Amino acid sequence: QVQLVESGGGLVQAGGSLRLSCVASGFMFSISGMAWYRQAPGKERGLVATITRGGTTSYADSVKGRFIIFRDNTKNIVYLQMNTLKPEDTAVYYCNVVGRRDWGQGTQVTVSS
């Protein structure tokens, strides 16, 4: 079955960087669109970034120019490089296959001001 394990979250000061990783298994990763989502306390989960199987990326306006999504199909990993972090980026971050609605544990990102 599909397994997605997120890691790399933590506590960072505003302006800092983090790189999230998501190790995937149980499906054809190399031909799947992948995405990162986040859910802040009291808010709905929202889309952060997507990457197609061909490497085309898209971003939420709030992270455009600061976050980069990329993938390594040889290792079945999708990454989210987060730069110039802001307190409003604080959330639990989840990766998923595009269109899938089962969720893993996620990884907590906390940005202090």
C-alpha cells in the first residue's frame, strides 16, 4: 500500500531554512504527481507546492520565490526546500500523491519571530 514518511521539520528562526523530505513506497513514484500541503492550527489543510512526473512545479502564492519542490526518482523522495521562513509558515507539513486524500503523520515546522 501507499506509504509516505515525512521528515525534516523542526524549530527555526524567521529568515531561516529547512528542507523537508518525503520517502515514498508502495506505488509507481516516478510516474506520479506529488505535492506538499500544510495545515496550521485552526486552519484547513492547504496546497503548498506540486511537481509533476516530468518535473514541472507550481506553488501557492504565499510561498512562491521562497520554497522549492523537487524530486529524486532514483530514491523515491520528494523534497521541499523552504527558505526565508516566516512565522506564518508554521504548520504541519504533509506530502501526498496528487489526488490522494489519505494522510500520513506529517512533520511539524515551527518558525519563531
